[in-house]
Amino acid sequence: MISLSPSRTLRALMAGAVLMWGIVSHAQTVLRVTTIPEEAATEQIRKFTPLANYLEQKLGVKVEFTPVNDYPAAVEALVNKKVDLVWFGGFTHVQANLRSGGKIVPLAQREEDTKFQSVFIAKTNSGIKQLADMKGKQISFGSQSSTSGHLMPRSFLLQANLNPEKDFRRIAYSGAHDATIASVVSGKVDAAALDITVWRKFVSENKVDTKDVDVFYTTPPYFNYNWSVHVDMPAAMQERVKKAILDLNPADPAQAEILKLNRATRYVPTSPENYKGLEAAARSAGLL
């Protein structure tokens, strides 16, 4: 057994502390960010790169934004700490929290996410004017893990006594909201459900003609998207990231542009309790 003198022991402990500090410090010099792929990767990069640049300036660390291929990949990335900050839908937040054993922390959500809605769309000449008219039709959701493109629309369908597996001729999953719109426009499906903010964006940018395809049902409101981190991120860093997001100011032209790209009026604090209803809805719909 090797015995160290008190002075050598102290020096060894100090050296270990410096080494550990160096490891932690290095780990915090890069903030890795991703989002659920609710739209094409090019659109995700366009939307979130300005926010990444803003966070880099505010936090004084390098921020890397990297899109992922699908919703489950975003969940696994944060659960396994391959990324530090993720833009989740409410359902993917719930999935990540369950997968991690309750270790996912929601930091902030858009003001719009406190009262989010989904829309059902169909061709205006389809004869589909209400949910009951979807019986026997071909229907598309977005990703199976999407809150606004699957979970909540399915939940409201079940409340209306419509069972997708029994009452629809075919169910498709487009994978993303923009693809959902395209599936209705092209006639691949008769009706579909998606995120109301994506629909409004497509309408405002004249990417869809509402004389041809339009909304026939809008759901009641529910909590949705948030920025989440893993609980193992140091508490001080969590607070700095949260403050930076909440500090985005619509009165500042550059920050107003970031908010516009994120389809947000402003960001507000959120809490785990806001997503208990989504977890209950997912369990009731047989998705958990």
C-alpha cells in the first residue's frame, strides 16, 4: 500500500480538481442543439440557425445546431446526452422524460404553446365538412410521435367516437407537417391533421390555395412545444440558457426576426406539470 504525505495528498487532490474542472469546462464550451424534424431539414436549419447564433453570443460558448432524421432520434439524442438542448413537441418531451426516468427538464415554451391547436384539412370539393365525414376515407397524420400532427388529433377523434384504425379506409404517416399538406394537395389522402402554425405559415406564404384545400375542423387548445435539457446539465447553465431564451425581445429587430422564424410572439417559462395532460392523452390513445 502506498502512503502519501499530507502535502502530497493535498497536491494530488488539487490536481484532480483542476483536471475535473478542465473536463467540465471543456464540455460546456459547446452547446449542442437539435429539434424534432417537423419540417424539412433545410427549413429547420433556416429557422434555428439565427437562434443558435444568438445563444452563442449570449452564453459565450460555441453553439452547434444539427438537424436529425426523425422524431425518435431527437428523443434519443437528449436521453443519451448526445445533445444539450432540444426543441420538442409536447409528446416527444413526454417520451424523452419517460425514456430517461424523469430526467428531462422543460425550460421555456412559446406563448402560443400554452394554447396550441391542430387543424384538420381537406380539399374543399371533397364533401368533408366535419370529423364524422372522414369515415371510410384515406387520412394522413404527421409523424407518429408528433403532438399536433398525431397524438392530439387522434385524441380528439376518439372523443368524437371515431376510431382511426376501424373507421378510416387507410392511415398514412407523412413524417412532417409540410409533407402532410402536400399529401392532401396531391390527392394522396382525403384529409389530414397538422400543426396550426405550420398551416398558417403556408397560407400566409401562398404555398397553398385555400380555395382548393382548407381547414374543416380546429381542435380545442392544449400545451405543446418546449425547449428541454437533461437534468445533468449544471443548474447554473440551465438557468443561463433559459434566461437567454426568455430574454428574446420582440422590440429588438434582430431578435424579432428570430421569434418570427420560430413562429413565436415571445417565450415564457414552462413546467413539467404542463405536460401531464399530454401524457394522459397518450396513454388513453394507446400511444404509451
